[in-house]
Amino acid sequence: MDCGERACAVRRMKEYIEEHITEKITLRMLAGAAEYSPWHAARIFKEVTGLSPFEYIRAVRLSRAAARLRSEGARVTDVAFDFVFGSHESFTRAFTRHFGMTPQYYKKNSPLIKFFIPENVRDHYVSMQKGVNIMADNSGAGTVFVQVVDRPARKLILKRGIKASHYFEYCEEVGCDVWDELSRIKGALYEPIGMWLPENLIKPGTSSYAQGVEVPVDFDGEVPEGYEIIDLPPCKMMVFQGAPYEVEKFGEAIGELWEAMKAYDPTIYGFEWADEDGPRFQLAPMGYRGYIEARPVRQLNTD
């Protein structure tokens, strides 16, 4: 198999999960998709993804449920049964454990939460990295909002990869649990980010893509084992935010924003790209707020 025997088996299980996410899924069904015994299928799924099959299924279901509560205003009870939870109560308990709030609170207040994004968009994402045109037709295109924000002097807690140039390579090298560890760091200035490091911040033998979280310059909290902390100077960031999208259209949303960024000329508005001033970063994709990326800029001297 071109993707490696175990990786292909896990991919088949993920595809089966996607196709049957609103139906009952058993380990025997997944094993059939993987073409392995149930025990071996469960073991390689855990080894490759870091999650058991049912932890993965629950994370996908809860994120889809949250998206439906936010975008469609559906009843909590209906969403619970649509995503195969046995009762309103069991759904509420699972949702609260996963997101730290009840579905009723989330539906009413719509705070920022981290959706779980399955990796079955990997090939689509890698195609975009290589410059393949995957733009949706104009009927699905949305507006891209652009603004410049000031980032103060700060520190960055990050975990480097080895050769990774994008999210999926990074997950394969480092694992997919880094985001959760970063989210638990107290005193962070902003939410965690995936980032492309400029050359001056890349250590020899480490990756250009990493994940991290920014903290104040006087941060004195604990840095998790395996992470490092570096200084970042103040800079300006040009933030690009796409239109809201359905969770299933994650790949198309990124592609549209990347095309917009590629065509954007900051000099028209008195700025120039300043990639050495800091990392270009992406926020966790959340359909209701649109895909967001930011790139360093510097104000042009107009004197």
C-alpha cells in the first residue's frame, strides 16, 4: 500500500467513521473496514492517532454536535439523539467533560471552543501546500476580512517537530495531543496556534512548522516537559479571517483563504510582509468563526 499498511488501515476506519458518524458503530464494523481483527484494529488505531476508536468517534460526534447547536440552533435533545447518545443526560455529561461547559450554555452564549478536526482532510491539505488549485466554485466563496493587530513583546512556549512543514506531518512526528497540553497552560495571552517559523527561529535539525502558545514576557509558570520557551519581539500581524463554513468543508475554507492571502498586496494599505518578525500562524479551524491565519507585516515609511 502506498500509504503504509497500518496507516491505510487506519484511514479506512476513519473514512468508515465519517460515513456512519450518525449511526451506531461497533469495533467489529471498524475491523471489517480495516481488514484486521477487532483487537489488532483497535491497537493500530490507538498507535497511529493517539486515541482509541471510541475516543475518536466521541470527539468527532461532540464537535459536530457543537457545530449544529451553534449554526442551526437545534434542540439539545434532538442533537443528542442525532449523534447516537442514549439520552439528553448522557450527552450533557459528555459535552461538559469535553468542552468544560454544558450544551445549553454553549448554545446560548457561543463562546470559543476547540473543535476536533479529523485528519481525513490530510490529502486535501497537502495538495494545497503544493500549490494545487482546490478553490470551490464561486457560489460557495465567502468574504475574507483583513485587519492589522499589534502583538506585544511576549514569550512563546512551543514544541518543535523534526522535518514537519505542515500540521499533518507535525502530528505524525510529534503527536496530535500537543494542542490539549498547550490549552492547559495557565496565563496564556491567546489561544494556542499552529505556526510556520521564520528561518531565524528554526533550530538546526528541527521543523519549520510547530505548535505553541504565547505568554507574557514575565511568565514564570511551568513549561511542560519537551517544550521550550523563547522570546518574541513586538510586531504587527495582518490577520485574515474567512467566512463561516460547515465543519465538513474545512479543507475548502483553508484553500479559499490561502488563495486570498497569496493574491493580497499589503503595500496598497501601507504595509509590507515582514516574515522574519515572527511566526506566521493559524488558529484552530472553527466553522462558525471562519478559518483564521495571520502573517507578520511592517508599516511602510511614508515620509
